[in-house]
Amino acid sequence: MSEVDVFLIGAPKAGTTWLAYTLNQHTKIDLSDPKEPNIIASHRGTFIRTDESPEWNKFKVCFQGEGLKLDASIHAFSCPLAPSRIRQRIPNAKFILCLREPVARAFSHWNMVLNTKESVANGVDWSTFEKAWEDDRLSIDSMYGASMSNWLEEFNLDNFLIIDSTELKEKPLDILGRIEEFLEIESHDFEISPSRHSNSASSRRPITSAGKLTRSLFSFIPKSVKEPIVRMLQKRDLNIYNFPLLSSKGITNKINSSHFKICGNQLIEELELFESLTEFDTSHWRDEIQQNLNS
């Protein structure tokens, strides 16, 4: 069985998609395909929850290359079952934990769900940020303190490299160097392109009827024919469903102080707990939240 060496966890909308695909340039890192296998955690995406035991043998087909096997199932960070499951099976695993100021993270996550219409498909009302926040399937991914408490019951803090997504954006080469040191692999000359694989708001376009038809037709193409096409598109960071005919302009809600007032006080407490557990400085996030609460 292919055991996983490294997990890129937490949190949705914190730059993890860009980081995963950039790390995959390294000859000593083998990113899973798909990027988020969602095999270990009970949290399999924003809405799917299951108590089924992991099908560990599924990892066999997720890794095709050489080097450290990297699983980027980011919802694992907030899953209460993932730490013990990994500890029992892969006790020496390492974890790259990429985080973002938690109110803005939740707001961006909510915006993404509105664009993909996942909430509608799952029969829940996320029409406003306040309604969405009341659903712990959104809020749990911003509960950094509670989640970290679960992980530290199973692993030592030394097993984690914690990254601020702002630093990832502003100083990507520095962060990539820290990751190489953490994983004990040689330095690689990464090709840095902030827009590639960024999963930005502009790329989240709701699919149209024509897009759904195209996707349905594409599903009938034999796998042997389809896979080279998919790899070529991924390499060029092209998503055909972002073309105007196949998708429409997405929702672009703007965050303001009213959104911070919905969850700010709660998340300040979570950040204080996270800092006490990890000694990772969260003061800049707490200050930003407090300023919005005071405005």
C-alpha cells in the first residue's frame, strides 16, 4: 500500500490549492491525484460527512510518481476523527497547516459555495453569511483552536509546519524554502506564478446548462483518451468550464464590518486558544477582527 508521508491540511480558502500544485513541481514530492482524495477524514468536502472507516487501499491509485506522497485533503484539519486515524496508521506523518484570518476565510468559503451552488444542491439555505455561519459545516473550518487541540492529542507540535496564507502570497519562495527544510528535501527552483491554480474568486464561475451538457458528454469519453487531455489542460491551468458559454459570471459579495460582527468575538477566542497551543502569533489576525468589531 502507498502510505502518505505528508498531509497539506487546513483550511479551505487559505491558498492550499496553489501551494499543493506548486509543491508538485518538486521532484521529491508526489501530489495525489485527485489533489483531495478525501479518504481518511469523515469531512469529505464542505457538506459531505461520513463515519465510514477509511478505505486505505484507495491510496494505491492516487500516487503515480516518486518522492514524498502528499495528500491535500484540507478538510481533514477540522475533522475530529482524522488525527487518531492517521496516528494509528502513519505515526510519522508530517503536516503542513496553511491558515488565513478566519473571518475572511469563512466569508470567501461562503462566496465559493454560492458560486458552485453546493448549498442549493445539498438542500440548505446559505443565502446570507449569517445563515451560513450558523451551519457548522462552514464555521468549523475556522475553529483553529478546537481543531488544533484534537491534533495535538495524537501528534507532537514538531510534526506541524504552520503557514500564514498572507506570507505565502507575499513571500512564496521563503515559505517554499521553509517547507523544503521541514520535509528535509533539497532545494528546488520553483516556477512561481501567483495566478496559476489560485482558485480565486474570478475563477469560480457557476456552470450553465451548456456547461452541464458538455460535462455529461465528456464523461462518455474513454478514460484512456480523456486522461492525456485532462493532464494537458491541468498543466496549462485551463478550465474549459470557465469559458463564457459554459459558465456565467460568479457572485462577488464584498466583506465588511457587519460580517465580522457575526462571528468575530467567537473567532478571537479560537485564535487565542490556537496561539496558546502552538505559540504561532495570531495577534495580527485578532487585531484585524477587533478593528472591524469596533467600526
